[in-house]
Amino acid sequence: MSQLILASTSPYRKISLKRLGLTFDIASPKVDEISLDGEQALELATRLAYLKAHEVAGQLKTTNNIIIGADQAASVDNVLLRKPEDHNKAVNQLMACQGKVVSFYTACCVIDSRSDKIHQGVDHTKVQFLTLKKEQLERYIEIEKPMNCAGAFKAEGLGITLFQSIKSSDPTALLGLPLIWLTNTLRKIGLDPLQPID
């Protein structure tokens, strides 16, 4: 039986993948997530999703695995927004987003080591931010502490109060894992969450 492996230590991606009801393991990819010179959000997310899956595939001793790698990058005014890591950077990121449309690219890469096939997809989500006061943004960051989230917010939590609208073909993508694309890809390679258990 194939082993499904999530190449991520993100608690958000783990929660998302659990929604499919599939048994999976987690592996930590050793990938430097720093962007390359001139790299745009779409390119960065796509490259890192592939590298994470590829790196974990190289760690494994068996060839009966399906490895999922994912990454998310955001940009506003062609400036990359990554994980802020501290309070001040989080405030600055959210201030830069006020009243603007921020593009979030959530890339996913599935490596099927049984056939050596690679499947890649990217969701583009557009988030229209409200214009809020700095004090409100400070309060949000104090409450939710979104320092490990691209864009400095958690859409599944209080971060939803920062937005005017969200436009996406996959509402799960903003949470870090595009489940519609992923489910369709897994189904194509014989791992259907709705397949009856023998």
C-alpha cells in the first residue's frame, strides 16, 4: 500500500490534510525558504513546494510513496510578504496591506515515487484588505500572534476581520493547502478519499 507523506511541519497544513480522512505521515523537509534575487511570489511558492517534496522524497528508502509539498507566498505592490517572525514586522506587513488587494499564491507539489511523476498546481487568491487603524492591527497581532503565517494573519481565525473580500477558486488554499486541487490530483493517481474501504 502507498504511503502518503506530508513534507511539512506546518500545523495548519496538517489540520487541512486531516480533512480528507487519509492516513499520512509527516516529514520535515530541510529546505532554505529564502527567496532568490528578483523572485516573485508565484515563482517562490512553486519552487519551494517542489523542493520540499523533492527533498523528503530523497530522504526515503522506499519507492512506494506519495509525497506532498506545499508553500505559500504573498505580495502587495510587487513586494514579497513572508512570515514576519516578530511583532514589529507583522505590524509593518499589515500596514502595507491596508486598503489594497494582496495576492496569495499557494503552491502544491505531489511526487508519486511509484511512477516518478510530479504533479504541480498553484492557487491564486486575491484578498482585499480593509483600511483599519494601527491600534486595531496591533490588537489583532497581540491576540492571535500570527508571526509564522505568510502575510501576518490567520484567515481561519480572527484574521478574517481584516478583510473586505476574498476571491479564490479554492477557499482552502489561503489556509496553506489547496485541498480541491490536491484531492483531484490524489484521485487521479489512485488515492481517492471517497473510495470505499475493502
